[in-house]
Amino acid sequence: MEEELIREETALRRRLLLRLLRGFSFENPRHKGETISDLVPAELITAELTQHNPHRVIQS
């Protein structure tokens, strides 16, 4: 009985994970919701990063 419950819970967790990841692009992630903090603190953003990857730098 306990093993059956564990298998059922595992299946439910897999389905939930797949539902959450459906349509998610790891190449171009879009955050759904409010961020808790800056992804990269402003003091760590270098001139090299802004020069070579301007699309990845969010100016606030």
C-alpha cells in the first residue's frame, strides 16, 4: 500500500514538473512573476559584459 502511494506521488510530481516546464525556453527564459532580487548585482556588471552581451544586461 505504501509503495503504491509513493509511486502515485512520484507520478503526480512528474506531471506537475512537466506542466511547469511546458513552453519554457532555457535559451530565452522569461520570468513569470516578481523577482526577489536582481539577478546580478549592479556592482558585478562589468564593461565587458555590457559590451559583448548588451541584451543580457537589464538597466534599472
